[in-house]
Amino acid sequence: MDKSTAESPLLTTNRKALTINLDASRYGTFAEIGAGQEVARCFFQAGGAAGTIAKSISAYDMNFSDAIYGKTRRYVSRDRLSTMLDHEYALLLERLADSRPDSQFFVFANTVAAKSFRNPDGHGWLGIRFQHEPGSPANDIVIHVRLWDKENLLQQQALGIIGVNLVYGANYYSGDPARLIQSLIDNLDTDRIEVDMVHFSGPAFDGRVDNRLLSLLLVQRGLTNAVMFSPAGEVLQPAEALYKKSVLVQRGSFRPITRVNLDMLRCSSARFAAEGDPEAGAGEVINLMEITMNNLLVAGELDRDDFLARVDTITTLGHHVLVSNYFEFYRLSAYFRRYTAGRIGLVMGINTLLEVFQEKYYDHLPGGILESFGRLFRQAVKVYVYPMRQASYAHYLQILAGEEASPPEAAADENDLITAENVLVAPHLRHLYAHLSENHFIEGLTGYDPGEMDFFSKDALAAIHEGSEDWEQMVPPAIIQVIRDRGLFGWAHGARS
């Protein structure tokens, strides 16, 4: 029975474990590496564990672990979790499927590194493989967590709680994945634990679940501050995706992505590669198109189709996507620095640069805008600025000042540009800007194509909504047919013969 609507009160961890223990239809194995057998312990302490637990195992020694699950490069990894689930689930069915035909089997596994003198940060992979009805094919739910408690014992306790939540959710909330995700932090605070990656698979979810939407839900509900998608549209775990890489990120609405976005990326990629340390090697660079939750919620509520349209068009062009809650750029750079020691490049237009110099955004910092820049530009972070036409610049300044803005007029000359070298910030901040510019924290891009810089997302979107064909001149050719065939961004089928 799916209990997704059966209870309204928040169940305690002990009550969840006991409910499963008393459910005669659920039976499985617990396999845990690192941080103690915290999840199995919760079930044992709740009472009646003999009705649920077929086996509990913990292979701490690497040789024992390798003998059971095979050798691996990294013990706290998704690969190790997968081999644990594969091995234990096959063994469970082999030994018990015939003798317990009415059981819904499951295997819970985790591989976790809690805080220790060798490991200052706790993190781990948790997963459950389960049947949604007796004899059915298996389904998987995999999550990655970061443990933020300062003490090892508290991290172990948090691990036990979220493990029970995952087992309970898989068994009783599989029909409501959104509720399952929210239930992962039942009896926990988000300052204790972060869930930065989730993946559902199996027949219980086929055709009903889009892992990109579930990942977005992690950000929307505050379980994490950012999620990543690969060019293939796969959900990525940030620590693994960014490990030892340099990062070049462009923030935008990408509604839709336009030719100017690609020109910005082309120019900045060339500069970023040229500025790498030749002695250290070029190193791998990951290009990210970043969308903030503020941008996704611009209409007041989340439009899932609009979100998927943005992701689909960006990934079609072969780029990674990051969705974040980091409105301030210094928080975004700190997020990347958590995972990589490589260089960080932030690509932006003149309008975004002027937003960065708005002091009102830093009133919550004791040191105001100076503190924000101190945080932003530490440890090999650089801002690359793409130019803007004078007419568009004047139009934007009107908007910034809160005046009623009239449409920009076409520039008389294509060289009539505002660049990182001649842009004017507020008078009392110009010495600060000069310092950042002279020390190459902020640099203007060169090699841009003036013919590409007039294509703005808002204009392309307006043309799509009007049924005009003009938008096709504004977006990269590779996504024109994608938008038309799928009716993305409100494009009406049949609008063009």
C-alpha cells in the first residue's frame, strides 16, 4: 500500500523504522560502509527488526570490502554504491525469493565518510533498491548527501535519520516522488545535512518521473543550493563533476539561449584557455550555463515546461547546466571553490556587471560591497565582461534608475560600444572598479562578433509568442528545429507553414 496520503503528522524516526519492522511484506538487507551501521541501528532500536532485516553487513576493512564487492578506485563513490546494491540484491533474491513469494524485497546501502582527523568534511552516497510489489522488477533511488554537523557523532546520527527516511519513503511514498524528496529531511534541519543529488529509476517511475525536475525540487525546497545537468541531460553530483577542473560559468535566463550567449562563451573560452598556467598544463575546463531560481520564478511560480525547455536547448548545444540559489556571485564562486582548486571564470555582460556594483545587494554583509568583492575575487577568480551597444546601455541605465524606459534606438556605428574599459559605475565606486580592472580581476573580452550582440532572449521570446519567424535569426541554428518540433517556450505548432 502506498501511504503517500495516509498520514499528515510528521513521523518520528523511531516510528518510521517501527512501521517498516511491523510491515510483514517488507524484507531486506542493510549494507553500510563507513560512519557506522547507523541506519540498521535505528531499525534494531525500534524493535521488531527480525520482521524486516534479512541481513546487516558492514565491511570496514578495504580488503574485506574488495573481496565482497570487487576493487574500486574510490570507496565513497556512486560506483561503489552501485556494486553494493547489485551484489546484495542478487544475493537476497537468490536465497529468499522462493521461500518468501509474498515479500517486497529491498536492499539499503550506503558508503559514507564522516568527519574525522583525516576527513574534515562528511559526505556519502545512499541508495535503496526495492520492489514496489511482490515479484516486480527492482527500482532504485540514489542520493548524495553532505554532512554539516561539526561533531562525528552528530553526523552519524544525521546519517541514521536520513537513511530511515529514504527507506520509509521508498516503501510508502514511491507514488509521490515530490513528497518522498521532502520527507528526506524529516526530523532534520538543512543546516545539518544537504542532499545535492537524487536519481530515481525503475518501472515504478518510468514515464512519471523526470530526474531534472526532482533535482530542481531539491533547490526549490532548500535541500541544496545548486544542481547540475550534463550535456546528455543527466543529473550530476557536483563534487564528482567539478573535481580538479577549472570552471567557466555564464549566468543568464536562456529563455531561449541566443547567438549572443554563444559568442560570449566563445570569446571567454579563448581568453580563459590562453590565461592558463602552461607549466601546469591547460587542465580540463567545464563550461556551465547557470540559471538562478530567482530567474526561474520570475513569473511568481515555477513553470516546469519552461524550465525543461531551457535545459533541453542548452544541453542540445553540448553545454552543462547549473541551477542555483546563489543570487550573489561571491556565493557562487564559494560554491565552486568547495569542489575544485582550479580557476574560476565568470562571464557577464555590461548590464550584469552594473548589477554587481549595486550596493543594495550587500547590505546584509558587515563590510558591504567591499566584503563581497573580497570574497568574490579570492583564489583565482576572474570576471570576463562582454561589451554592449551604447543604445542598449542607455536603455538599461533608465531601467536601473527606475525611469520609464523607451525602446533603444539602433546604434549609429557598430563600434559605438560600452566595454569593461569605458563603463561607468557610481562615482564613489570608480576607484574600486579601477583597482579591480588594473589588477586584472575584471577584464574586457575581445574578439567578439558585433553582428551577434543584438540578439536578446527577451526579444526572441516575444517573437515566439507573437508567432513571428524573427526569433529564428536570434537563436543558434541547432535549436531552431528543437523549439519548433517540441513547441518550446510557447511556440505554436503550425505557426509557420
